Amino acid sequence: MARLTIWLPPLAWMALILWLSTGDFSADNTGGVLRPLLAVLFPWASATQLSTAHDIIRKTAHVTVYAVLVGLWFITLTRERRWSATTAAWVAVAIAVAWAGVDELHQATEPSRTASIGDVGFDTAGALAAAVVARFGWRVVDAVTTVFLWTAAVGGAIVIAINLASGVASGVLWATVPIAAGLLALRWRRSALRRPVARGA
């Protein structure tokens, strides 16, 4: 029973992924739920913006679902098979990518769904991200996050300046740049609070 318990989570998650690729979770069906909710949360957004947000949520779901799958397989392989972290991470990624292909083939058989190689790319990105975390720990994620935040803050500010000089609207950058800058400030403050205080002579 203990051995079955170890293998059950990743296998059950794979079954869940196949269920999510049925017609019940087509873009039309999820849009019927998410778009009205997004319209309530962001009443100023246009129909195009709501549709884009819906698409982003669906792609983010791809990344998240396959990141979880790799995490579950990593735990199973390191505990049950006693594999090294590196081997377990790569095998977990291989399983996830193969299952992403199966997932898209399954969607091709559903009248309301379509297969997409691009979605396999999103799935693979989520799988690789989870494998890096599993193999090297959260310090790598912290470093990558810092790079992304600096890119969003500084790069976004440069783009806003160029847009202002060109008379072009910057749209969502007016929100993302301050958010990125604020998060960087919070991270710096947390880091400063954790540093040991030097004692005087």
C-alpha cells in the first residue's frame, strides 16, 4: 500500500490533465466563466483586453499544471527509485513532455478542442522550470526572479520614455513598471533586514 501511495499522485495528476483536455474545458466554456469574472474585477477593460487576459490565464494553466506534474514525478522517483536529483529531474521532464504530446493528441479528437504544438511549448517551459527548482532549489528561482523584475522595471521605464517621446500609449506598462519597482524595493528591504547588524568596537 505504501508503494502505491507514492506512485498514485503523479498518475492521478496525469489523469486529471487528460480530463482538462476534454471539451468541458474548451476556450468557449472557460471563457463563459472567466470573462464575466474578469469583467467584474476589471470593469475598465475592453472586450479585447478581457479576451487577452483569458488567453493568458489558459496558457499560465498549461505552465502550472506541467510544473506540478514534474514536481510529483520528481518526488516519486527520488523516494521510490532512490534516483539522484539530476536523473529524477530529467526523467520527470521527459515524462511530462511525452504526456504533453499525448494531451494534445487527445485534444485533436475532441470536436471543441484543437491540438497545438505551441501548447506543448508552454507545457515544456513549466516542466523545465519545476525541474530546475527541484534540482537546484529556490535560490535559482530567486536569482531569475530578480533578473526579470529588473528587466521589467528598467526596460519598461525605457519603453515608457520612448513611447512618451513618440506620442505612443504605454498601456499596461504604467501598471507593470511600478509593480516591478515596488517588488524590487520590498526584496531589497527584506534582504537588508536579514543582514546581521555590525557591532561597534
